[in-house]
Amino acid sequence: MNEERLVQRPSPTPDLESQPFFDAASRSELLVRACPACGAFAWPVAGFATCQVCWAHGLEWTRASGLGVIHSFTRVHSVPKDDDPAWAPFLLGVVELREGIRTQIIGLLPADDGHVAVGDPVEVVFHPTREGVIVPWFKVTSLTAGSVGA
Amino acid sequence: MTSGVATARSGGVGASGAAIVGLGVTDMTRHRYDVTALDLAAEAIKLAMDDCQLPKTRLGGLLVNGNMMSSEVRNDLQDALGLTDLTLLNTMSAGGATAGSMVQYASFAIERGLASVVALVFADAPLRKGTGVADSRYGIPKGAGPGFEGLARTYGDRGQASIRYALAASRHMHLFGTTSEQLGAIAVAQRGWAALNPWAQMREPITLEDHQASRMIAEPFRLLDCCLTSNGAVAVIMASADAAKDLPQPPVFVRGVGQGHPGDPGRTGRDFGIHTGAVQAGKEALRQAEIGLEDVDALQIYDSFTYTVLTTLEDYGFCAKGEGGPFVADGRLGVGGSLPCNTGGGQLSGYYAWGFTPLSEGVVQARGGAGERQVPNCDHVMVSGSGGFLNYHSTIILSRTEGSGARGASG
């Protein structure tokens, strides 16, 4: 994984719903959802703002720790024809956050020595993309290189 | 006794359990680009009605498997087929688990006398001439939406099924030490069966070395861990168990159907993709059928990817959770093995018709008409369907014998 390539990735276009998330990312903050009624956390999902625990409507944004562990990951070896062929192979995974929720499928970055394994601790990092929007990635923390792996 | 089939399109309350009386499978050994999914659906239903020698006027019910785009073949199939005055009509959608849900619903309707003859169909035509699978309708959507959908595209996630199943398989490997070679054993076994199936798309035998040499898609999956893509359709015709005995084909009794949908709230403590709905669905289907795992003569397990077979075997209880790798590695799933599985090649090597691939091969085996690949003395076939990305599950027990309960899916 070549971190210099991150700036060549196509930017998402923030919409009304996701604007606070990307605004926070530009300040190097990771936002997740929280229920105003029961306090349960949730990873943001497009088009849905109801708490899955108590069904209260109106999930709010809250700052997350940005720390977690890799629940699972895959190294993907090809890209669609209309994507950058040099992007592959790349890492996607699901991160279990300290807040007790799992992310949707998200971009992962290996440790500086290339290490990546299920169970590795990760922390959120922020990088600008091609059109300038800053987005979060989860990077294996260097301290853990050589930890119990897959 | 007057069977519902002989006289009317509604069956009469108190009908016996349900049975599969007709099967139609379009030719999927070659890619057909000249037909739509709607045409393929019509072709399969005609083949299935010919198979049980019933005229179209006898059809009282039509159930359609909602396909990927959920728009191409729906309830409008009724008018395309010129079917009038149906008493049961629906398009159902639980991905690869839909076939089981459809068999269950049709069984209920038949047993309650709401329809006497019901057609169930899956049809799709994702492949287009001159383009590869990646450009089929199962391929990558061109252009992602804004917001969080756009963010997924930034990462390189365009919704590929391979990525989602790979995440489950990768975690299984982490937890239990499952290997790519063990997954490969499933692919090799199924290709062995496909070699004996004239309906199969891929009949050239493969070795574990071929599997290991096939190109990597999304780790741990190589090309030969992935299912095919097909333009085709499968239809089955269902009627009451009593009516089935008067029809030309050997009846295939629906002895049990279970569903299981564990849900994934995405919270700590849920190990999504490791335990699937097969746990609940399998138990329930066996309970209704009044049989145990030891009575199962053949398995038709939904195989979107090799891993789907492995985790389903564990969840059904053929081996303990985590032991699926060593369990499949000895070749027991293949030709001559002790646990014949996906005896037509499945979706990895046979043809890709979602839950109708395992269902169709289950019918062929329970009838005893599988020719070279026939499992000897095949009475009970356990058929699975898995939809979403291991989200939804259905299990059907199809049997040559009717069973003492004879109450089918209502058991």
C-alpha cells in the first residue's frame, strides 16, 4: 500500500446528510452517530437516522475515539475498469471501534512495515483525496507490528 | 379421491403436504444473449409444465424470485405468460434464500387449499454479448452516489460480493486457521460433480493446484472460489402430495422448510459471517421432516463462494464450528465421497440461478434421475439457500418418501 496514492483517490461529494462527517474529517476528527434517547452509538449509514436499539428517531453526531481493532480485512486485487488500475492491490476491512460498534467496510492502511492482520489495533488517520475532500482511513498502529496475526 | 389438480385450481382445505412435480431448466451450457430474463422465465415454466404434463390453464399460482435489479421479472410475468385468474401471485426477495421461502409459501398455499398448482421461477440475464462478467449487470455500478456511497468508492469498494464474503472468510481463517487449500477442496469436489452433469457450464476437471494457481480476486478468494454467472432460468411446479402421485414424474415431497435470519446490528459481540441463519433454518427443516443429519443422503448447499459451503456445513452441524476446513479437505463432498454435496457442480461449476441451482439439483437427485452422478438410494436431500451476504438463510428437505407426518412445510 502506497500512501502517496491516497491523494489520487476520487473524492466523495459531501451531501446534506454527510456534510458534518466530512467537515469533522477536515479537522482530523471522526464522527459517529449517537442516540439522544438511549446513548447507543452507531456507524453512520446513508438514509437512516433511527436508533437500532431503542428506535428513537434523530441520531446525532458525536466525536469517536478513532481507535479500534481490525475485525476482518481483505486485500482486493483488481479494480473496476473505470477505476485507477494502479490502486490495486488495496485493503478493505471492518473495524471494531472502542465505542462498541463496527464500521461499515472501510479503507485500511497497513503499519509502516506492511503488517496487517485481523485483531491488529488501528487508529483513524485523515488524508486528502483527489478533489480535496479529506476522508478517514484506519491504519495499523506501528506498535503492534508482529502482534498476533491472522 | 379427487385431487385438486384434476378438477380445479383451488385445492380444498385439508390437502396433504406439498410436492414438487415439475422441473424446467433452460440451457445454461452456452451463453445466450438473444433473450431477456422474461423470455427465459417463460421458457423454464413451459419446460416445467411439459415435465409434469399439465396445461397452463391448471396454474393457479405464480411466485417469482426477485432478481438482482428487482425490476426485470416481477408480477408482470403473469401477463407475459397470459395467465388469468390466479389465486396466488407474488415476487419474493431474500436473495439466494428466496427459493426456500418460495417453496415454503407455495406449500402453505397448497396445504390450505389456496392454489393447487403453483409455478416458482428464477430468471435472469445479466451477461451481455462482447463483455465479461465484470461488465454484466452483476458487475460494478458505473458511478457512485454522493456522501457515504461516494466514500465507499474512494476506498475502492463498489459493492462487490467477493469483498463481503471475503471478509467473513478472512475472519473464519483468523479464528480457526482455515486455509485457502481447504476452500479449494470444495471447488475441486464440485467440479468433479459438474464433469458428470450435462447441464453444467464448467465440466473440465480441476485440481487443487489449478485452484491455487487461479488469480486472486479478494483475499482469500481466488477465481475458482467464486460462482459463475449465467443467463438462464429455472422453474419448479408444486402441487399437493396427493396430486403428485397421479402425475408422470416421481413425486419429490417437501418434507420441511426452515428460515433463519440472524441479523447484523454491527455491534460488539456479534460475529457476523461466522454463524449464519443456517443454524436455525437447518434445525427447523429437519424437525419438520422428522429426520436427522445422519439421514441426509445428499446436500445441495448454496455456493456463492466456497466459503458459503464451508460455514453452512458447520452451521447445519455436520461438523463443529471451526472444523469445516479439515472436514472438507478429505474429499468427502466429491464424487464417491461419504457426503455428496452440490452434485450438479453447484453455482461454482454448474450454473448460476441463485437458490434455484441447489433446488433444481435437489429435485433431480430425489427423483433418482441424475444419471452418472446419481447418489445411490437417495431419499433425503438437504437444500440450502443463502442470501444477501450471509444475511438470509433457508433450508428445504426434499424426499423421495412421503414420511409419516405428511404435513410438509406446515409440520
